Amino acid sequence: MAWPAPGRRVASQAEYPAATLQESLLVRVLLVAGVTGLSHLLAVLIRGMTRRFLAPRMQSEAKLLTVTGFVTSVAVFAIYFGAFGFVLSELGVSLTTYLASASVIGLAVSFGSQGVVQDVITGLTVVFSDLLDVGEMVEIGGQVGIVESVGMRFTVLINFSGARVYVPNRSIMNVINYPKGYIRAYLDAQLPADPELGEQAEARVSALARSAHGQFPGILLLPPTVEGRVETGASLRPLRVKFRIWPGQGAVIEGPVKASVVQALKQIDPTYADWMVAIHYRSEPQDADPRKQLPRPSALRPGARRP
């Protein structure tokens, strides 16, 4: 047996495993950090590439946003899932145990998140069926607004006051679409039979209609149109004023606008009655000119920042 030279220290058997363990631990830490960084880089790259690849193939911004979000979410989840499994394997956890645990947890979560699954499926159905699109005026579940975004879980509307309304996709049962973004409200006011009083009444009603647009700009979307005296088929020729209003906000026309008109006409003709002013509505048909756009709440204007 060979003996070590005098003065030379011999490492004990316990020192070899400790040194090896430190080196192995350092390698694993560096490897885990590298895998984590690479996974994050891949996730960022997938988000950018998915949008760039799908943009020329999507005719709708809503479809692009939804499909991009869905594909990106699936890909990023797969990357992080695999990276986390690799990290656990480096720490001594069996991949079989990891996959089995993930399956059990996923099954439990699926039972508790059925609403989320319904949101996702309904959101994809809404987008690919062209039921609605970003920028359209719609009514969903009693909520009326302009579609700001169609997400995997929520459809976001902007109502007439500029507030955001988040509608869960699973609650989308019936959708009313307003092609022009408004409905027409007609105010028919019978004028006094006396020509002079009739002219005074017509001028007064026209002035009140214009002032109403300035008083309710978020509801009366465009300046009113005085269409003059029209034939109604009942031997009457009332003065007709057309308003373009936010859907579901007809109470403004039926309330303060009508009341101010009736009051003004009573001042001209004391015998004037309330029933002589009538309100009725019509849905505006789709115009062939796509360049016509209505005023939008500030939240939807280009360059507006979210609060």
C-alpha cells in the first residue's frame, strides 16, 4: 500500500460528496435560471409573432385580438408548464408524480371553473360567427353600448356616459345590433291653425330642438333635423323633428324635450294640449356609405388612454 508523502493532507471520504453536491447544486441553479429566462423569452416572442402572423389573415380586429390571445395563452401555458416540470425534475421530483398531480388538480379546477370555460367558448363563438365586432353599437342583456373589446372572458361595452361595462361572455344570449349606431326619434308637434302663430310655433320648436342637442350631447348623437310639416294621413300636418339618439335613452325625448316644447307652444296658444305632441321611434337602416361615423365617447377616441 502506498502512503501519502509527509505533510500532504488526504481528503476524507465525507468531503468528496459535499464538494460534489455544491458543484451539482450550482449547475442546477444556473440551469433553472437559464430555463426560466428562456421560457420568458419564448413567451414574449410567441406573443409578438402570433399577432404578426395572424394580422394579415384576420378581417376583424376583434377576431385578431381574440385568436391571438387564445393561441398565445395556450402556447405560453405549455412553455411554463414544461419549464416548471423541468425545474422540479432537477430538484428530484419525479415527472410522473408531477404529471399525475397536475391532472388531478386540473380536474378539480375544471369543476370549479365551469363558468370560465363557458366564457371562453361563448367568446370564440361570438367572434367567429360575426355576431358583433369592435366599434358596433349593440344591446346585450339590457346593457347598451359600443363594443370596445371582445375578450376570452368578457365583452367590454362603452355606455352613453363613457363608462365601461364588462359583460361575461356566458351571459350573451340575445344581441341587438344597431347598424348605424343610433335610433331615430321623431317629435311631431301640431301647430296652431293661425298662420302667424304657426310660424312662431315652428321657429320656437326648431330653437328648442337645437338647444336640446347642446344640453344632452351624449344622448342626442347628432344635431336634430327639422323636416318641416309632414302629411300623416289623418288630415294633419304636424311639424316633424328628427333626433338621432343613443338606443334606450328615449326618456330624454319623452321627458324634458317634449315638456319644453309643450310649454313653449302653450305660451303661444293657451288652448294647446299635451296630446298634440307625439313621439315615435324607428331603427335607422344601414347606410351604404361607410365613411359616416357618429361621435364616440372619449374612451373610444383614437389616442385616448384607459384610466
